[in-house]
Amino acid sequence: MRCQVAIVGAGPAGLVLGHMLHLQGIDSIIVERRTRDYVEQRVRAGVLEQPSVDLLTDLGLGERLHDRALVHNGFYIRFDRETHHLNLNSRSGRHSYVYGQAEVVHDLIEARISAGQPLIFGADEVSVTGIDTDRPVVTFSDGQQTHRIDADFVAGCDGSQGICRTLPPAGALARFVRSYPVAWLGILAHTAPVTAEGMYCAHPDGLSVHSMRGPRITRQYLQVPAHTELQDWPDERIWQELLRRSESDDHPPLETGEIFDRSIALLRSEVTAPMQYGSLFLLGDAAHIVPPTGAKGLNLALSDACVLSHALGAYYCTGNSEFLDAYSATALPRVWQAQNFSAKLTSVLHRLSDDPMEYELRRAQLRRWASSDAEQDALGEVYFGLPFPTPWRAETRT
């Protein structure tokens, strides 16, 4: 097989990149080691920024999104048993959209298959060679024989546990890493949301998060120690702690019900710089990890794909590699802004030490967020999403 761009990974980054390349007449093959059912049912982020929604809409992928997404003006914070709504939309006019990653992936897979573009699921023993040349090669097995893809470039969209981030030689890329001593125990439950929009409850004993996937399904999280095991948290204990940390004097108590999914997610930050080596470009979780606080991971994946698709468009349209060479320099500033935002929310909303002064400082910041228009404007600017960098645009050629 031969293509211009071989894409490893059929998550949001790889699928959006493939779709944008297709609209520019650039051929790609997407290789994914998981099955289609696994990819479409994988529970991940559920909040889209305004630029992400605008991008998907511009790409002709917005019909189902706009029909099903919950449109939010901001979010709630609760501390000292009082609930505060941060209406970040009131001056910006922008929104966030609750639409799960699985839904985004479903829409993108349907679009790619409908367009007759190559998408290979269940690829085993995926390997990438020749990234230090202008003819990299991706190989994989279907269980019976080995297949080879010759390409001009490889887009590594296979996440933090994939192979692409390990391909550059030692020392070629710098990695900035911060680990937090906490994790999020997440559940999906058949219950009604506690508030009309998502809510962060900054309790002295740790954060709880309450969001929704619809009128009768909620996504909720508990801050737990990093070494937590799921079997130590039966349903009764989860609900007891969620109820305790979300208690207030101005809202009814949390509704409890059937828990049908649970997981543990460690909190950590990581940035790889540069996000490219030779003919390999890293996107999404393969290049950077953000804590779930603020829901930036999925949106960064779409932003990376936007930058790289425009750079590849410039290269194939003009023969100029200037924008490809500048991929990392173009994408990383937005990545670092999202990291800064997530780190600030993480430090203010979580209990990260037993220092009593730390909690008082956190409360002071929470009060500012609840009372200051200027603080809310600053939050909203990043929460609703900074613009996607698009330094070069070409008309679609299909």
C-alpha cells in the first residue's frame, strides 16, 4: 500500500486529521490496533470547546452534534456548602458542549467510511520504521499476513501508550512531566444531574465533580489517592462520599442510582517538545497529557490535527515545507496554555497536601472566581477554548 500520510491511531486526532486531509485531496491510511466496537464505546472526555464545535461543523460533521449536545454557558463551583454559577457566556457569547468523545469518534468513522477512505481496525504488531528518512514505512499484521504501507509522512495519533511516542531516539525530544499524588475515580450512573451544568465541589477532604451525558445519565468523579484500587470502592461507598462532598445548603442532595461504568484516572501533565522528528508528527495524547480538570485533552487533539492538516495542505499544494517544519512551534503555545489552565484548576480544586494554609489560599481563589467578572472573563477565555492555530489555508480540492 502507498499513501501520502500514514496515520497510526483512530482516535479523535487521527480521524479528524484524516478527514481534513481527504477534503484537501491528500490521501491517507488510518491503522488502529483496536476493534471498531472498542474505539466507538471507549469512555473518555465529554466537553467540547467552542473552536472544536466550530471545526467539526465547518467539516460537515455537526448535524448529529448540534442535535444531541448539551449547550452550556459555564459551570458551577461549590464550596463552604454554597453553590455559585459561573456564567462565562454572558460577555463572551461562547459556549461549551457536552458531547462525549465516543460520539465524536462515531461521527468521524461514519464520515470516513462513507467517503470510501481506508480505515483498518484490529491491526496487530504495528511498527514504524524510517522516520529519519523521507520514506517511512508502517507495517502491521491482520493475524494471517503482514502488510506494508509506504508513506511520505507518519502521524502518530496512538495515545500515551502507543508506539509512536517511543520512536525518536533517546534525547531527541524533551519531555516535561508533572505527577500529582491523586487520581479521579470516575463513574457513569443512571441518575439525573445535580445541577443544570457541570459542577466542581471543592470540599476540604477532596474534590468531587458532577457532570452529565444526558438528562438521565451522569458522569461523576471523586478525588482519591493515586494508589487507589477500584475493588476498594463498592457502590455504597462511592455514593456516600459523593453525597458528603457535594452537600450544600441551597440545593437538594445528589440523586443516587445504578453505576454501570467505573474507572481510575491518574492526574499527570506531560508535554513532548518538539512534537515532531523527521517524517514523524505526534498529535494528541501521543504528544501531551493534561489532567482531566478542565477537559482539555480531546480539544487539544483536534487542535493538533488542525495545525498539521493545514501544514500538510501547504506542502502538497505549494511544495513548501515551511509550515511542516513549524508544526511544533505552531501547536505548542496552545498546548502550554491548556496545561497552565489545567494546572491552575487542579491546584485550586484539589486537596494536594495537609497544609491548612493551602486550603485557605484555595478558598480565597474560589471566592475570586465566584465574585469577580474579570476572573470569570479570564477563565472563560481558555475554558471555552483559545482559537485553533491555522497559519495556512487552502481551498478544498475535491
